[in-house]
Amino acid sequence: MTDLTDFAWTFPIAVPFWALMIFLPGWRWTRRVLASPWVPLLPLACYFVLALSHFGELWTAVSRPDLGVLQAFAGSSYGAALLWAQLIAFDLFLGRWMFFEARAHGVPWWVLSPVLVLTIFGVPVRAGRVPGRPECPDTLGGMSNHEEAAAAVIAERTGVEKHDIAVVLGSGWRPAADVIGPAEAEIPFGELPGFTTPGAVGHGGTVRSLDVGGKRALVLLGRTHFYEGKGIDPVVHNVRTAAAAGARTVLLTNAAGGLREGFRVGQPVLISDHLNLTARSPIAGANFVDLTDLYSARLRGLAKEIDGSLEEGVYAGLVGPHFETPAEIRMLRTMGADLVGMSTVLEAIAARAAGVEVFGLSLVTNLAAGMTGEPLNHEEVLEAGRNAATRMGSLLRELVTRA
């Protein structure tokens, strides 16, 4: 989707005289410019010409059957462009009024010029940031300039324009990253736009780029959980950034409590479906995404070819951060859940909305509350991950190669 950064060149065309005012020795030329009734129409004309040049994309947006015309336009970059044009035109009118009123009261030019310049350059500040678009959800594709900016940084820092596949490693999975393959580049989350440092112990907080069997892979060591209180966007920012970076497949891993009789600690389980019990969705607006086959049967089949002992199960995603009560575990089992955890479901939905093929893999790190009589703690999650690192890393490496 076109972003405002694609036509930032229109901004200096619309307002060149603001900078010239500082350097001009007199006010005669400036008075003529400000007095012209055509000046406020200049930014509107620039955006109108640009919209015509991208008419096909705009028509596609407003013609989508699942979105209303106004909603589609508001979610597109042209809705943002309209806001900018409106703000610039308003500031030009305001500047004319300030100029004549101030001069009538004898305000010197060296006082008025900086005020006028700051007035017009306040437009991008009020619109969101310079030179991006306003902060509003993108109802057309789930992407925002945060993901696109993060993907651009990844491409620059890794030297890889497009990655093929992404792997998100959950709690306790960090040791498996070294088994997947050596990192050719590694970027801390804090250096990528929109990423936040994971709050849970056992999450590395970096993005690795590596070559696995000829595939360019992004391995994200850790994730942000909804229980950290940062909102939904940081939770799904990882998979949206992966999609923006070119990945058409994402492998989601997590640590989970085992609900099914016969599950044992350290056992990997393929996620065949999930129960989203977070009462949240990463999608806003009338964007109706089909989740019938959310977790790829093709990828589960490949995983079973690699490791024939793998079982499948339904993953229940809760908010946390507290562990479940024995009564809640009985309820989840009645609902059909085989696994329970505090991640993955929102990421999977966001990935599907972005058109990415999804694979889910849980590592049973503990048996759910009430099944053993023992209290639950996060340390056993990390211990189980360390013990299963070689097996899990080898499985993921082979799956990345074949996917």
C-alpha cells in the first residue's frame, strides 16, 4: 500500500515561501504571495494530481466488498493525504491572517518569520510524525508504517531485501535458536521500530537473520505477551513485521501446559486449531478473516514426515499472567483443549490476516494445574525448553528447509 512517504516531495512544493521569508530582506514579495487567493489551493492541487496518478489503487480500495467506501478510504494512505492537505490549507489561511494582523500592529519581520515557519511545520507533528502518515489503523491489510519501517531496518541491517520464512521462539525456546543455524546478523528488538523488549524471562529479545538450506529465515527470539499491558499491537507486531519483510510462512512456537492424559513434559505437540479465550482480536473494522484452516495442514504433514512421533492438539490461549486453576483446566478440557498457554492465538490471527501461512508448535513444559498436585512455576518452563533444545531446533531447521 502507498504510504505518505511515497509522495513527501509534495510538501516542499506546497510551502517553499515559508523558508524564503527568513532570507528575504523585505516584505513586498511576501505580501504578494500571502495576498494571493491561489496559495492555499496549492497543496490541495498537489494531492489531487497524485490521487489521479494512483487512481487504480484507490478504486481497488473503495471497491472491496467487505469494506464500506468511507471506511476503505479512511484506512488508505489517501485518507491520510486528505488530512495533510486539510491541515496545510488551514495553516496557510492562518498564516495569511497572522501576517496582516501582525504587520498592522508593527511586529518586526524577524519575530514574525519564525512563528510562521513553525506554524506550517506543525502540520506533520499534529498528523502523527514526519514524514509518515497519521496514527490510525490500516483496515485494508493490517499493516502500518511501524511494520514497514521495521522491515526496512531489517533489510538494511541484514543486507537481505526479502526473507522467506519467520520463526517465533516462545518461552524457554531460546537454546533452540543456535540449533536452527548460525546467525549472519542479529538485531536487538529495541533497535527496530515498534518492537518492545519482552518482559518474560526466557525471551532473548533479538531478531536473527540466517540461511537455512537456501531459505532466508528470520528467527525472533522472544515475543511480547498481552499480559504485559502494552496493548495488542506490540503482541502481533512481530508477525506483521515478518510479513512486511517478505515472509510468506511463519512458524509459531510456545511453551504450554499439557491437558490431555498421556502428555508428558518435554513433548512437542503440533497445533491443529486454537481457542482464543483472550476476548481480543488484532483485527479492527469490518475485516472478516476466515480461520477455518488457520494452522496449515501442509506444514503439519511435513513436520510428521520429519518426526513421526508428533501428536496434534488444540491450543487454548488465555491472557495470564497467572496460571489456571484446576477448575479452569477442567473447563478447558471440556471445551476440547489439549494445551493451554498465554500467547500464539493473536499472532496466528494477525498472520492469517496478512496472508501468511501459519504453523504452530507447542512444547509441553508442565502438566496443567490439578493433574499432578504440584504447584506451577516459570522455572520449570525454562528447564523443559533447555532439555528439548536440540530436538526442537533440529525439527524447526528441517521444517524451514522443506517449507
